[in-house]
Amino acid sequence: MNPVTLVQQTFRAIDVIRKKRDGVELSRAEIEGLVSAYTAGEIPDYQVSAWLMAVVLKGMTRPETAALTDAMLRSGEVLDLSSLPAKKVDKHSTGGVGDKTSLVLAPLAAGAGVAVPMISGRGLGHTGGTLDKLEAIPGFNVNLPVAEFRRVLEVCGCAMIGQTAEIAPADRKLYALRDVTGTVESPYLICASIMSKKLAEGIDALVLDVKTGSGAFMKSEKDAAFLAELMVETGERMGKQVVALITDMDQPLGNMIGNALEVVEVVEVLRGGGPEDLRELCLELAGWMLHLGGISSTVAEGKQQSAKLIASGKALEKFRQMVELQGGDARVVDDAKRLPQAQHTIQVASAKAGYVGSIQCEQVGTACVILGGGRERKEDSVDPAVGIVLHKKVGDRVATGEPLATIYYNAEARAARARQLIEASFEVTGTASAARRPLIHRVIGEKTIGKSGEKN
């Protein structure tokens, strides 16, 4: 009898759940059996939820993590993009609040001559999702079949889609289940999720943005570095160039949180404006993408080229072209009112004068979810129009009664709950705080890449 058939016949989800619950290392065959059975719909959500929670509580070994990544990767098609002459480079963030860098980076790197086949995810927990932001653009299709994905990539140099039926279908199911079962934060599950879909893209290199701080899944820098090392090691084992930047998420990135609002801010950055922190991070990540893509000899040179692509308008035109090729209304680039609009706004004012000492970033993200900008249950739909615009960031001076944020909403009850969270998330102190935390804390993996040089 075929050994695979024997595993399938003898596989019982309850046995795998118990073993992981008790901290026993699972075999590759057991992990493959679980992934295969769940992908095929042979075991229910509640059993896989129990296994996911056991992983969160007990962790995984490196061999288990590698086996899970591989099983999820092999659950669907692995793209062969060798026909594209440009080097294939992608970027992925572990998730944050207001993090819309992917929408800037894909057209920016493509404008420099790098091919960017980007397969992204939806919002998880309190963090926003790239696909939800893209779908705020009327008509934008993130569900392209592989053949159409390849065509857009060939024409435009970048394409942004979700996990299709062909690509990492196991991750697509597990991703949605983790979002609503309190099992997002495990570094092992995050690593397998990210790396399975990224390696299925047929990429040559990957730039990872691993968030740390109050709005990240990895609150401590130690945990963020562990996840970064795990992903870099997993990618390198599979023959890819991988670098991970540990970046700050102690406050939202940029000023706008919410799907349509974040598209507005993306266009602002591609026009050469936008908030300083968002611009800075986009240029740093783009510098790495161009460096790994063989376009620039150093990261600093890649940043300079990226700044020129924005200044010339080429990056914005690439964004416009991608939107049009994927069925979206490209007129949103010139007219933000074509994006979904919230019916109401309300301001959150400061109760006292002083300086913004801190912002509880996760609470701000949760407030956006409560407004309808994210999902509290697997089946929830997202309202693309709602969100929050911050008027003050950490270190800013504020007067009594001055607005800290504006809430964009469509339901009064939701707005009231969100307002309470946002009010509680701002700490206003009497004195200016010490120096702000750096946006980029450290880089992991660059030693294996060669003379990457500068980290500016």
C-alpha cells in the first residue's frame, strides 16, 4: 500500500490535537495529514481551532515549523515565473495599524524594473489587511486566476492578489480561522502562513517588515526578532534571499486608519507627500527591494532611486496602471471622492493641554474594527468607508479641546464604542517626552546577502 494512502487512512485529528496539547513533537506526516484533511474539508473548523490553540500554548519546533510551511505551500500550485526576465522580489508585513506600505511599494519597485508578484492577506485581529484596502477601490479584483495574475505582472511589473484556489489554499482557510479564534499571535503560525504563500509566488527574494510595539502581534522586540529569524531561516532553507527589518508599531503608521482612507494616504505618498513616518519606511523598504532585485548596488542607492521614481510621477503611474489592469476605477487616483465615503464624522478632543506621551496602538486598531473596518467574526463583511484620521502623534503638542482624531462612521452605536477606545488610547502628559523610538530598530539577515551596506 502507498505510504501516503496509509497515513490518510489512519490519520485522526484528535490524536494530533492531543499530542500537540501535551507538547509532543509532531511528525511531518502528521502535520501533512492535518493540513491535507482540513484543506479537503474532511475535518471541521472546531478541531483545527483546538489544534491551533495548542500550537499557541505549546509552540512548535523548527522541523515542525518547516513541515507546516511546506505542507501549506504544497497544498496548491507553486508558480513558475522564470519566463519573466526581471528578478522577482516581494515584501510582506507582519501586520500593524495604518500600515499601507504594500500599496506604495509594489508600484514603486515595479517602476524601478523589479517584478513584484504580491499575494497578500486580509485583516487579522486589530490589524488591517492589504486586500481589504485594495477592495476599497471600486471594481478592484484581488481574486485573479493565476493566468490573469501572470498577465498583469507581465504588463505592469506588479500585481496584488489574495490566495486563490490554486495558491496556498491551506493557508487561505487557516488564515480566516486564526483571525476569529484568538490564535493569530503564534510566531510559528505567522511564519508558516507568510512563508507558504510568499514561496508559492515564485519569488527570488523577500523583504520582511516585522512589527514590534503596542500595535504589533509581537509586542516585545525580542519576540519580533525571534519571528524574523524564523522566517529568514525558513526562506534561506528554500534557496531565497530574505531580509527582515524590525520596525516600530508603538503608534499607527501614518495618520489614516481604515481601508478607503488608507488608499487616500497611499496616493498622497506616491505624489511625494503624506506623513513623514510612512514616507520614510516606504523608502527604506523600497531600498532593500531594489537592492535584492539587483537594481541598486546598495540599499542607500535604492532609496535614492525610489525617491526619484516618486518625484517623477512614475511610481504613481504604475499604481494607476495596476488598478486599471485589475478592474479598479483608476479615477480614484485623481478624485478621492470616488472611494467609499462615510456618512458621518465626529472629533475626539483632548481633555487637557500638554504633549502626546503615548498612543495605545492596538486599541486604535480595535476601534477601527468596531467601526466596521475589520472583522470580529469570520463571516463579517468590511465597511471600506469607516476609519480614523489621527491629528496628533507621539511627541506632538496639544491644547485643551484640540482634536486628537476624527472618526469616520456609518453607525452611531459603533462610533460611541470606538470613541471611548480612542479617548482611552491617548496619554497626554505635562512635559515633552524623550526622543521618540526609531522607526527602524534593526535588520536581520543582511549578512547573508552580501555587501548590502548602509542602513539609513
